[in-house]
Amino acid sequence: MTDKLIFTVTRDDTRIDKLIAAEYPQFSRSNIQKSLEQGKVLVDGKAVSKNHVPKIGSKVEFFTNIEAESAIPKAQKIELKIVYEDDDLLIVDKPRGMVVHPAAGNPDGTLVNALLDYCGDNLSSLNGPGRPGIVHRLDKDTGGLIIVAKNDVTHASLAKQLKDRTMKREYIAVIHGVLKNLEGTIDKPIGRNKNDRKKFAVNVENAKEAISHYSLIEQFDKYALIKVELVTGRTHQIRVHMASIGNPVAGDRVYGPKYTPLFLEGQCLHAFCLGFTHPKTGKYIEIKADLPQYFKDFIERIK
């Protein structure tokens, strides 16, 4: 039996195969591309190729008679570092290297798999069966605090705080070079890099508003330790913004130098503080996390 899945495009800077993969993580990229090759993907009623970039508002019809891969993520016994929990939500200190939810190339071993084992059915459903409980995300190579909703009411409230920009999100980072100002604001829109669709860039066509506040914690010879507070939450925002002013995040091989400084494994970017109004009690909660050991060790080396 052939099924038809329908969704509306909400961004105009992404290829159709990637849009479908993001919308339906239960299908592998190869299966999606096979459907495209067979003319089973229609955009506004017309079959398209995998390179097609639809416009915002376009109607996508995805006809599939292929078997969904891991349509429902499976619970896996994976250790979680939980720094706060109550009946409505929990906050996890995600390790660097862990993917938040299953997607093409990362079918398991994710935060979602761990949450399903820990919480069972007590996770919100607003982001669909592939992303239970997930209110916001962190990059795979960015560690730190991430908030998880146990029910839909809590999820909706937290999502609104993100949209209204009332949720506090602060990061600690080590960056290359000397910071020219002790503090500042980077207000540069971010969009997909047309020369490399896996990367993002500032001030490109169809870029979206992106604002970051930064302040110097300590300046070293060739590096600086800084705090960054997000106003918006674009993909790779801090990494792209800091690189745009000539101070890329240490260890970031995508937007910074290709070499790894001083035996650093991964990037020095950690989500260390979350502040929000509790959806049920109405009280403001602020949680902070310790820097991981690799981060502390790198700071000692650059001193």
C-alpha cells in the first residue's frame, strides 16, 4: 500500500531531499532519494529532483511504499547526566558527541533513545514520534544543558518562551585570537551557505535574524575565554557569529582553522546556563552546569 505524507515548506533555502529528511527522520536518505528518482515527490503538484529548492508555502506530497526505518525510536540504556528534574520537565547535561534525536546517519545512540529508556511514555509529543520531549537542540559537538518536556502543556510553554526570547541561554567558549572589545553584540543574519549546503554564513540571501551577546571572561596569548548569550537560536549561530568577527571557536574545523590546537578533541563550546519560567509554578528557574573536563584541560594548557 502506498502512503502519502504531506507537509508545507517553512524555509526557502534547503533542498527537497533534506527537507523531507528533517520532516520525516524515520526514512533514510537513500530511501528518500529513491522516491525522488521514481517521481514520488511532488512540490505543488509537480515531480521534482533531489536538487530542487522549494519556496516557502509550497505543498510537498511524499508518496512512499517503502518501509519506514525506525519510525519510532527505540529505548536504549544510555547514561544520562540529569541536573534537574520534576514532574513536568528535566534538564540534561548532554555530552559532546551525542546527537539529540535520530536522523539519517544517526539512527540510534541519541539523547532521545536515552530519554525513552529513562522516561518511558512520559515525554511530550508536540515534535512528533521521532523527537519526543525535545524542545530545542544542541549541535552534536556542542555539549551542555538541554531542556526536555514531559508533557505537551510544558512543551508548549517552553517553546513559547524560546519564541518570545525570554528563555536565558548562555554558553562558555574558547575562541581563537585576541578579542577586540571586552563585550559586544553580533547582529548578523544567518542563512545557508550556497557554496556548501552543510555550512551556514552571515549576510547571505534568505538569511534570518541572528543576535548574540558576548563578553570576555579571560584573555590569553592566542585564545580568549568568553561567555555568549543567545537572543535568537539559529543553527551553528555562535560558531558562525564568532568566526564572522575573526574569532572562531577553538576546535571548530568547519568555521575555524583545519588544524586541532594543542591536542584539542572537538570544539570548546558548552551550553552552561539555562533560565526559564516554570510552566506550572510560574517561578523563574536558573540552572548552570560545570565545564566538562576536556574543556578545563584545554584552558589549563593555553594558560
